Amino acid sequence: MPEFSEISANRLVSCHQDLQRVFNEVIKYFDIRILYGHRSITEQFELYQKGRTYSRGEWIITDKGQIVTNCDGTIIKSKHNYIPAHAIDVAPFPVDWKDIDRFILLGGFVLGIAKELKRNGEIENDIVWGGNWQSDFNLKNQTFYDYPHFQLQ
């Protein structure tokens, strides 16, 4: 049975109890790594800068493919910036960023676990996945894909 590494376990405890409950269930079936739980404003801003250049008093997108987040941590906060974090980034292990199918499989699996836990009264919040922001089961209508990202609704 898979289990969390010490680093993943420490990242998970920085998250809201509903996210902890969901991912403690997911790890029983699916080997995963927690990439981020809580992020400081500094960490958030470092991610925001990826794919952007500061010019004439504003951040300009220079490489859309490098954009990680639209939240700078100050003006626009991420759900990662809360304490405890209301968002978590997770990857199937071993991590292969090119294997999008595994991220999609994980996304569906996590949402199924979360729905079951909510139905059983074990969590209070719905979970939204960054591969299907509208939760409409249409993966083709997204304007921004963030496959590792899950957040409280």
C-alpha cells in the first residue's frame, strides 16, 4: 500500500481538514506526492512571476506555457495562501509531467473519493479540481488547466 513521504505528510498537514481527509483516503489506493499545501506570499509571488516580465509598472505575460498561477499572493490571493490552506497540489508518483492521462485519472479518482466522503458526512466541503474548474465533466472547455490542483469550493 502506498504511503506519504515525510515531505508530503508535512505539506498535507498545512491543509484544511477536509483536504487532509480526502488525501489520506486517496493514498490508500493511489501513490501520490503532495507538491504544495500552504504557500507563503513569497512562494506564491515566485510562482506568479514564471512566464512573466515586469515592464513599465506591470507584469506582462511573455511565455504563456510557463504560467503557473494567476494569483500573486498579495493583490489576488490563492487558496494556497490561507492557513490552513484551502488548496493542495498533488501529482501521481512517479511524477511524469508529460503523462497528462495519469493526472486526469488521479483527478477523477480524487473527485470520486471526495464525493463519497461528503455524502457520508466525513467532509463538509465540495472539492474542485483544476482540470475541470466548472465541475461540469467537460475537460475540453477549460481556459486554464491546473491538473495537480484541488481546492475547497
